[in-house]
Amino acid sequence: MLSNLLEMVEEEGIHLEWWDFKEPISAVYLEMEGVKVIGLRRDINRSKKEFKCALAEELGHYFTGSTYSDRKPENYREEIEISRKEYRAMKWKVFYLIPEEEFLEAVRKGITEVWQLAEYFDLPEELIKFYLKLPKVQESLGG
């Protein structure tokens, strides 16, 4: 899965950079003067789920057009808009990292607990919980 994400970055002409972000920031997607960049925290574990999840979310920002400036929101409306953009990127991420057919196959095999699904897909439990709450997933599970 990680290699697919890295191929996607290359195919889309996105530069991958390593920066000195401080927690809680692990990654950003920027477009400056036509140059597309995903910046990742330098100390992120490059072979583990943290890297895969951060890269997938930034690709989610890219593919959904859910980008925004780095300035602080000036009002509640701007805060809501940022939340919407984060939500769209997060949805793209989970639907990419948890393909519907693979998810349904896991459920058919009896893998239904959050921790089991997290292990099966090699993702954090919080991401599985987010995925399970999505209307499309609820619908595929029969309500």
C-alpha cells in the first residue's frame, strides 16, 4: 500500500520533502507557484503506518482540492470550512486505505472488532472508528 502511495506521488508530480515540524503536525500539502509539495515531519517513521497515514491524508487534500492557507481562521465560518476540508481529505484517506471489497471480505471472515480491523489493515484504531461511522460504510453493513 505504501509503495502505491509513493507511486501516486510520483505520477502526480508532487515533490516529497522532509521538514522539521513539531507535534501535532506530521504533514502538509502545499501548492506554491504551480509546484505541488507534500511536506512530512522528518522524524516520522518511514516504514510504518504513521508514514502511510500521513501521506494518504495529504494525497487526500490534493485529490479532493481540500487545501487552505496556513493563517489562523478569522471567524467561525472559516473554522467550519477548514473542518470540512480536513473531513474530505480524511474520507479520501480511509476509502483509499480500506478498499470496500477488502473491508467486506474481512467482515465475512469474522474480523469485526475495531482492534482486529486495525491489525488487518495495519492502521490505527482511531482511523477504523472513523471509517465505521461513515454513512457509506454503515449502508454497506446494512445499517
